[in-house]
Amino acid sequence: MESKTTEPTPGKPCVFFDRDGIANVPPTTRYVEKAENFHLYPEFLQALQVVHAKGFVAIMITNQKGISTGHTPQEELDAMHARLRHEAELVGAPVLDIYVCSEPDDRHPDRKPNPGMLLRAAADHQVDLSRSWMVGDHGTDIAAGQRAGCHKTVYVGTKAIEEHPDYRVDHVADLAPLFTNHLPDWSATEARPCAE
């Protein structure tokens, strides 16, 4: 007798984004210490709109060692992220969640290049990592996405890195066109795989 395997309900496809240099202009010093110095890229918001139009959710994954070193007060970080969420909602492309690792130790499982934050986000929000993407401007972002099992990784920048992303673009402005042309469209299937 032929047996059928019951497949688990598929999770959501997600685009994970690094923060500094992707969502916002990178700091001129080592950290963005105050909310008044936190400036979002308009092109990031455009990329978010494409992500949502394609049926993906968006989650931010960011190392913020400045919290533990005292350079960035928690209330300033909260204000930055409140602004980010507000601006994203204004364009109809909300950020589902923001995960922050303030640990300075590179061996900490949540600190990129380790995949802990992505794995936790996937568990918290029923994300299907095998259909998800990771976007960042450092090799550690790419490594974290690959270690978590993301389907694709995107490196934003012109510097050489040891990791091998699936896509490379020079600037955040290139993300919306990249997503338009290469991000699978799950919107019509409510983020479920197509039937064979």
C-alpha cells in the first residue's frame, strides 16, 4: 500500500535585512548613537514595498554592540526602531519584527555571522527559511543567512568579501529592481508553494 507523507504547513517566506548601511545611512562613527542621527534610505522603503508586493514578510536582523558598550542608550535605539517601523507602515510595507544582538562576543550564537537571530525569528514567526532571503552589507550578514539555511543571499556594496552571495549590488537603490526581477512572487498563493 502506498503511504502518503503529511507535509507540515509551510511557513512564510521572509526577506531578512541588516540595518546599518541597508535600512539607514551608515554611521560616520562606529555606532549610530542618537535617534537624530538615524536617517533611513528612501530606497530601502521602496525595496520593502516590492518585498511585500511579492508576498514576503520583512524582518530586521542587526548586531548593535553599542548597546552593551554604552555608546548607544537603549531609549535611543528604541526611538530609531520606532521611526523605522512608522516609516515602513506609512508606505504600506511594515517590518514584522526587529531582532537585536547587543553581545560583544563574536562567539555568541545570536551575533552575526552566527545564525541565532534568524533561527529565532523563523521560530517566532513561522518563517520558511528555505524560501527566505538575507540582505546585508557585510560578509557576516551573508554568512549568517547561509548558516541559517536561507534560499538566497544579497550583498550590498563594492568591497571584496570572502563569502559568496547569490547576488551582489552596489547600492541600496539597486535592491528594488533586483527584487522586482528575481524575488519569487508568492502573493497569489498566500505564501504557499505552488501545486505540482
